[in-house]
Amino acid sequence: MVCPKVNLNRLHGNYFINQIITGHGAIAIYQHKFFSSSQVCNCGKEVEDRDHIIFKCELWKEIRGKYFLITLRTSISSNSNKQVRLE
């Protein structure tokens, strides 16, 4: 048996957030690989990759403040002493 017990407390998911975290899905740089579409973000400032979405994009500012700040603080505090400032 590969996994005798599943811990349901760790199961969290959001379709769009999972795409951003993995870098796969409806992200311009990923879509460009398959459809030759533009790599530029809808904000028009630079290539839309997961770093742009998580750290820089104005279109994701509200979601970044609500979700990623908590996730990054948790991840960073448990894995290293680095601090990340999200604008």
C-alpha cells in the first residue's frame, strides 16, 4: 500500500491558485508554449509567469495580499530565515 492513511487536514485547493503555484495552466508564458500566444501579462508590463503574478502584477495585488502573503510567510518561516516583501 502506497499511502495507508490520507491526512484530510492538509488537503487545500483552489483551481487558479494551484495553476499559479505550479506554473501550469492559464498563465501566459505556459500557454505560449502550446498556442504561440502572447507571453505578456494582461497588465501589459511584462511576461506573465508565476513570479510576476505572485510578486509584481497589479492585477493580482488583492489576491496576493489575502492568500500569498500568508502562504509565503508560513513557507518561509518554516524553511528559512529569509523575508519576502510583497508590494
